[in-house]
Amino acid sequence: MKMSLQNLYSPPVLVGLITKNRTHYGTRPRSPNHPSSVTVQVSSIQVQNDQSGDSPEPIKVLSSGIVNNQRERSTQTSDQLLSQPNTIGIIGGVSAFSTLIFLEKLVWWGSRAGGCPPFVVCSDSTLCMKLPLLSSFPSFKAQMAQIPSSSSRPVVESLKHKRVFLELSGARCIVMPCHILHVWHSEISEGCPLPFLHAGECVAKELLEAKLKPLEVGSDVRIGILASNEALVAGFYQDKLQDQGFEVVLPDKATMEHVVIPAMEALKRGDKKGARNLLKVAVQILLMRAVNTVIIACDEMKGLLPHDDPLLQKCTDPMDALARSTIKWAKSEANMQI
């Protein structure tokens, strides 16, 4: 896949089509329930300015490999990349790897529902350089108040441009599979005419529909949250869960300082085994506080626990909930158009 550095208004785009065959490409270990027959075919579309500053005519790259210049298709009334009524627009996260993991989830859950819907991905690998420094504050609202608007404005504006780009590309629903970027979900979705799914709302709704029972008599159902930035990222999940009547349990200060943060540091220096062991400790500490499940709200923690680890059964990945909700929307939207 060819990629190049894009400017704010000309992000790289992936157009996806799903096929089924007998060959699986990849080296990641799979769980026994993972459909190894599903592969993703994506086409990369380069949309960048020339030296004169003018944008070239849009090029449509179809999954079959056929390239059509819009000049040759001037008789068409629409220049959208995709025109299906259930097309998904995906704003890529801070980590391109996490975005690809979400695409894998979308394919996996889509295959279980009869097929993955068409999608367009808009990703910017330089986004992390625009993010303001996220220091530690006692609460989500307090930390948001401490982030200067001048620091977050470039991020929000960049993501808004990507959202509009996806709308013009034919997306009928927008998703953003990134924990950190959900901090600005309300700002990014402002004025959006399309459904813009929120990972926190999706996971809270699924947990509510699961009709969980309290593990302690006289208490509410408790949900644990693990995130590298406990005050900020865990904060919006906490708000959405509490809106559904759940009691939210976060790691205490000692657990953050002696377990969670060291786990992230171990991962950064390449000590995956050490990070995994510390993550297990953090999950167990929350389970001892009678939580029904632990939400893993951190991209870096994904994949640390092997698929056959019993602790993994006690954990919830919000991006799975987002992928399932995306497929559910796409299927209902497709049915309405029949």
C-alpha cells in the first residue's frame, strides 16, 4: 500500500471491499472463533496538491484495480467515492496500527452478520504531533477545562475537515476508533448531518443490554476502566456509563503509579512480558473490587493478553462495541433501502 505525507485538507484515504476466500494473509495469532477466511482488500487514494497549490482532479480507485478519472465520468451526477446507502466513514486515530485493528474488527463482526459494509478511511499519521500535552488532573471535566482552546483547536479543526471529507466521499455514518480523539467527540461532531457513533455510548448500551447482575448485594453493577490517562480518557467513558446507571470503578492513585504507568513504560521500552504481567495485576485489582468487567480504554494495552487468558474474558474492548454498533447501523440502513 503506497502512502505519502498529506496536508490538512488532503488526507490519505482507503476505500475498502471485503471478499471471502480460502487464503488468510497475516501473521497475528487468531482466536479459535476468528474467521480466518476473511481478508480485507483496500485501495489507497492519493489526494495531494501539486506545486502550484491546485488540487488535481479526483481519482477513483476501485477495488477491482480499475482507475477512473472524474473527467471521463463527467456525465455522472455524483463524484462520491462510494454511493452505497450503508457506507461507513472512518476517521483514523492517533495510531495507524489501532485504525487497522478496528478495520479487522469491522470485517470480523461484519462477516458474522452476513458481510462487511463498504467503508472509507481517512487517516493522518502526523495527528499525534498536533495533540496538546495531556497532563494529570483530578477529573475529566477539570482536565478538559485546563486544556487551552488554542492547543486543541488545530486538532479539532483537522478532524472536522476529515469528517467533512468523508461526508463528501459518500459516507452515511461516521465512526472514530480512537480513545484519545473521543475527548473532542462533541466538538468534532458539531454540525454533522450524519450519525456519528460514540464508543462510550456504544459500550455502555451493550453492557446495559447484557442485563448484568451486581456481584455484591445492595450495590449497583460496577464497571472498571483501565486507561493510561485515567483522568482524561477514562473520564468520558465514566460519564457515559454513569448515564446508564452503572457504578464506575477506576484504579486508585497507588495502582496508577505502581502498576498502570509502569506497564506503559515497560511497553515503550519493549518489555512486552513485563507490561503483560503488570496489566494482569491491574485487572485483578479492579476485579477484587467486585466489577463485572474491566474496560480496556488504551490502544497500547490491546493485544497484551493472549486470547486464551482467562482474564481476557473479564475485559471489554470498547472498539469491539463500536464495530458491532457500526455493523448494526449499516445492516439496518441497508434494510431500509431495500
